[in-house]
Amino acid sequence: MSITRDQKEQKLEIMLQSRRLEPASPDLAEQIVHKARHLPQNQTVSLTQWMKRLFAEFHLPRPAYVLAGALIFGFVVGYTAPQNTTPTDDADSLSVQSFLNADEDEL
């Protein structure tokens, strides 16, 4: 014996109507206000404060140290790059690092 969809809906309606409803307490509004006062409220946070909290939360290094490290890494990679990367038949072109290898007399 299979139950049709209409019978299931009727059974559900009967169950919902037969449930017991408890009336709300008379001081419900006061309880809500009291709880809301003790909860921390959302604040508007500036971008710098948000970044500071982000770095503090994830224990990331300060942005100035990251920038300085990236610059030093860039200088090291740039200085250790091969100097003669230009074609040999182009005599007019100069290497970017040619100023570092200037032939000067010793003092």
C-alpha cells in the first residue's frame, strides 16, 4: 500500500497543527536588548588597521621587511645575471651593467 503525495502533505499538516506552541515570555524584548548590549558590535576599520590585524593574525613579517627583502633579492639576481646577453654583432648596444665595469685607473 503506497502513500500518495497528497496523503503525505495532509499528514504533515496535521502534525504541524497538532504541535504545542509555547507563548513568548513578556520580557522577551528586554532580554534581546540585554544580550545585544553585551555582544561586541561591528566597527568600521580603516585599511591600515585591517592590514595590521591581518599580519598579526597570521604572524606574517612586516610589509617593510618583505619589501626590503624583495629589493635586496632583486639586486642580487640582477648583479649576478650574465653581462653579455646582447648579440655580439651589435656593437653599439651597451650592457645594462656596463657602468659597473668601467676601466678606471687606480688612485
